[in-house]
Amino acid sequence: MKKIHKSGVLKKIAIIVVCAISIALIISGSVMLSNHTNEVLQRAKTQSTNQSLVALTKVEDKVAEYTNYAASTAGSLQEKNLIDAKTQLGNLRDNGKLGLKAARYMKNDQLFCDKSWVDIKDGDLAINYVKSVEKANQKPCFLGTNADKMPEYEEGKVFPVDLYEFYAPIDGNLNFDGIAFYFDTKIFEIFIGDSFRNADSLMSTLIKDNGSILTGGDALPKSTAVEMLNEYGVFDTTIINQVKRDIAERKSDTVLCKIKGLNHVISIQFNNEISKDLGIFEVYECSKLAKETNDLINAIIAIIVVFIVIIVCTVLFLTVSHFRMQRKINNAEKHDLKLDCLNRFGFEKEADEILHREAGSYYAVIVLELRHFKFLVENFGETEVNSLLKYIKLTLTKTCRIEEIYGHMDNGQFLLLLHSTSRADLIDRLKIHSFLASQYKGSHKFDVAIKYGIYEYTEGEQTSVNKMIDYALEANNTVTKATVENVDMQFNFYDDELRKIRLINDDMELRQDSALRDGEFQVFYQAKYNLRTHKQDGAEALVRWYDKKTGEYNKPALFMPLFESNGFIEKLDKYVYTKVCEYISYSLHEGRNVFPVSVNVSRITATQPDFVDYYTRIKKKYGISNGALTIEFTESFAYENYDVLKTIVDRLHKAGFKTSIDDFGCGYSSYRILKELPMDEIKLDKFFIDYSENPERINSIFESVIALAKKLDMKVTQEGVERPEDVELLKKLGCDVIQGYIYSHPLSLTDYLHFVENTKDHNL
């Protein structure tokens, strides 16, 4: 799990760094893109203006050419009479030079045609002409454009045409005030071909100040500039109104717009002095006018796109990695990776789903435990034990059917959910499994023993699988030895008796702290007798719980296992120890006789980091002399924690405590304890003096243990002595001290103080 977590953290850090760099570059690129985009637009506006000015200059050159022609022609007519002038003007029109469409002369504000003496002064052409001449200040000039219907004399038809009006005054001629020339669309020749039009332009033509597009140049389907813009998809009213205003005011301008999503610039150019109402109207794509800058923008965009792709790919990778990591974590949470099967958490989840699906079936949650698991690990090694666990897993795989599962907990315990038709059927199946498991021999050829704790699922009950496992564990813990019923396979069902014990435990657990606070726990003292001096040798402090709820003392066998399992034993051990120190200090202060006292310490208390420091501090606080206190440890604790306990014993000795091993002889490696741990005392288990069918054999073992302890300079104490014959035997075998009812029952503090003061003759 740690490796998975560490790997995930490193990946996330790397991804965050990559994303941060990419985001920074994207932001920088976006700023550059914005700046260069603005630059492209500005350059496009400048370039379009330049292009349009070139076109306008060519138009102005053509206008100047026509104006000069009109002036030279007028000069040649100064001395001619009307008939000669008419002939000359008619010839000029007929030869088509410069696209001359018609010539007129003006006299006394009357306009006459060059081909007939018809007075056309009432026509629109004449009226417009007279008004234009008035504005011309009597100088040769281009007057502007005028759309009119001109007669085609050869065919007798009339058709519309755009006329370009030029005026040339004739000084000193009595027959003429001036000559007017009308040229046709030949002026548009300057818009034909690539020599004029920029290849980048979308549209390029002449317009009038009313917005109309003059005939010629581009083959345009619409008659006005605005209509053309609409044709290209420009409908923005702001842009359209700006274009209309610029044209109406003959204002040179550039206007940005969007055509098919791309930036374009509209260029409008007028020269009011020369070209009068004529203007250039062009549309360019911005990117083509500023190609180099646009290429840079495209490069920036490409870079931004690359980093966006990197970020997207990174996010996708992170997302996929997250799901994979989550799957690994979920797998690690639900599976025992070493055995490749469900752990307790995973078993609970899957068992819960099965029981919901099969609510009406008979199911049982079972805890399988390898007997003497710690002994197997200690003596045969983890490799051998792991091989055994894998074998047990294999037997469970063979045992399980559809809708049945198994899992592994710690310390050689497995979980099993089985479906059966009855309790008897379930027992038969477990016997088969027990037989399969017993076939394992391994490299050390030891026998495999398994015990089973069983909780039967009742249809419709609401108990969680977690609680079912706890109850099966309780049933498993009560399997201590074989009985007639389970001689072939050791098991126990969680029943009403266990449920009653559980309820009692729950009640005691809820009241344990208040009971300690209210003084319900009392310290009793059981005196010890020295067989050599025939006097009291000391006492052992024993805790009793006076239950105010029942008005009776609870048996230690009832509450001590509970307190050891829930950790409350540490508080209780320290409480008892402090009370013993108070008693010794009080007795010394009162001048009473005081004997050494032995105090029991659980494995939980002894393994706390502050254990020795705390006990030493309390000893000094009450002024207890060295040797007055003995700390007793159980043999099972010593067996499981040689190295830890050896360090603790050494520190206790340095602090002035004596040490003892309680219940000696009931464990697996009693002789190793004698060898490894420098104890001051061993207290022999009661089984040494219990009835035996072979007393000679047990006495030989008994004698050898006592002799060995004496050689190691240890005091030997036998507990549970109740018969005189046992006393005689212990004297004979060399035992030092006895403890039991034959000398003294456990006594309250008051009774014990009386016992010490008034028991003068200690002869048993």
C-alpha cells in the first residue's frame, strides 16, 4: 500500500509540473497571439489602404488624361464657327478615342447636342450639366459621374449608361461658353487584369458617393457596396452603417469585419479634389495582407494547440491512472495480497451481498484458526508457515461452492461463509475440510490442528457481517480442547450462553471507567509462606471488583479477559500498583510490619513505552525501598516476547524491583525462559500438584524444575497449595515458598493488616 501511495504521489507531482509548465506556456502564447493578432489587423489595415491608394491613383491618372484631352479639344475650337465645331466634335465621337460617348456645347446656359441642333436644355442631363458647370468655376475639370439614358442613333434605341462628365471652357469665343464631354465605361479598363488587382483582394471596384457600384471592373452581381457585403455574409449593422457613412461623406477609411469566420478589412478611398464622387471600394482577407505575421501567429497557435493536447493527454493519463490507482487501492483494501484472497473487509462486503441475495437460506459465518500459530512461526519460520497458509487457502477453495466465499485474517485465522441444509450437514462439511487441512506435512512434518468458531445466520436477522465475525471469534476462543462431540474436528457454535457472556461483557465494558472512578475495584492480598523460615514471606496483590449493581464480587475470570482484550487492563494495573504503594507507605509510616508484595502486570501494560518509568516514579513518590516490590509476568507473555521482556527486566532490576514469572510450566518453552530471562522468582503452575495417574513421573519433572531454578539462583514459589500432603512434598523437593488456602485466603486490606499483626505463630 505504501509503495502504491508513494508511486501515485510521484506521478501526480510530475503531472502537476508538466501541466503548470504547459499552462504557463499557453498563457504566454495567448498573450503573444493577442498581440500579434492585433498587429496583423493593423498591418492589414495599412496594407489595404496602400493597395486602394494605388488603385485610386490610377483612376486619378485616367481622369487627368480625360481632363487634358477636353482642355486641348476646347482650345482647338476657339476660332471655329458652330458648323465647323459641330463637324469636328462629331468626328471626335465617331472615332471612339478614349471612349468618348458624346460632346455638347453650351451657350447662354443652353446645352446643345453635337450631332443635331436639338436643344436638350430641358433634359436631366442638361440640368445636371449646368449645375455642375456652375460649381466648376469655369476651369477644365472632371465634373463627376451621371447615369442617363443615351440615344443610340444608328438603331434608334435608348439605353442606360454611366457617363463621366468633363468640362472645358472656351475663352473669347462668341459661339461657345464651353464644351462638355461624356466618356463611357472605358475608364474601367484599369480594373481589368492582374496588373491592377491585388491577388489577395476579395473584391475591388469603383463606387459613387451614393454607394452604387459603377459598371465595369469586377463582374459584380449586386449594384451597391452594401448589397455586395450582404452577399459575402456581412450583416453586422455597426459595420454596415459605418460603411454607409464613410461613402456618403466621401471619407477614406478602413473597417474590420468577419467573412466566413475570417478577419477581413474593407478599404474605402476618395479624393474629393480630383476624382470627385468616384471612390475605390475593396475587401481584403487580413491574413493574406500580413502573411509573415500571420505565419508567426499560426506557429503560435500550433504551439498552443500542442500544449493544449499535452494538457488534455496529461489529464486523460491522470484520470486513467487515478482509476487504476483507485482500483489497486480498492483491491488492496479488500484483498490479502500475500495469499491472493479476500481479507476481512472484502469478506464482509461480499458476504453481505450474498446474504442479501440468499436471505431465506441457511448460512454460517465461520472463523478457522490454526492452533499454536505463534509457536509454529517461532519454531518453523515464516516460509514454512506461509506455505501452510497457502495450503489452507487451497483447501478452502475446494470446499467452497457457488455463493460461498472465504477470506484471510491475521495470525492464522481464516473466514468462511458456507451454505448448508442443516447444522449436521455443516459439521460434516467442516470435518471434510479439517481432514484435507490435516494432510499438510510440510518440510518439518508437523501435524496441523484447526479449530472452528461458528455463527449461524438466522433468516431475516439484521446483524451485520462484521458482528457475525466477532461472534464466531468468540465461539472460536472458547474451543480449548477436544470433547466427545468434537473429537475428530474441534468446533463451537455461538449460542445463548456465549450471547449471555457477551451481554455481560458489554455491560461491564460500559461501566468499567465509572467503577474505577467510584472505587469498586479493591485490592486483596494473599499471604505467602516460607517453608524454610516457617514465617510469612510476602504477599500477592489481587484485584477484586465489588459490583454495586449486584452487591457481589465479580469473579476475575469474568472481567480480566475482557479488560485485556479492550486495553482497560493498563488503567487497572496502574491503579492496583498505586494502591499497593499507598498501603506499604502507610504501613511504614504507622510503624507496622511490612512484607514484600508481588504485583501482576499484563502484557499490554508491560509493553507501554512509559511502563518502567511510570512504575519507578510511583515507587519513588511513596518512598518504597528496593526489594519491597516484585513485578509478576505471565509465562505466555515471556514466551512471546523474550527480547522485549529481557530489556524490561534489566531496567526493573536497575530501578530496585524484583521480577517473577507466574504460571510457570504451562507453556511451550519453560526451559528457554529459565535460560534467557534473569528472573528473581518463578511461580509454579498448580498443575504440578494436581492429581496425576503417574505421580512418580510428574514428581521427577517437578524436582528437576525446582533443582534447575535453584541452580539459577531463583526463588521457587508454588501457588494453589491447599493440602498438607502437598506441603510435605514441596518441602521434600526443595520448594522455597508456598501460596494457597492452606496458609491464607485472599484478604481485603483491613483483614490483611489484621492478619499481619496478629498471626504470630505461622506454623502450618
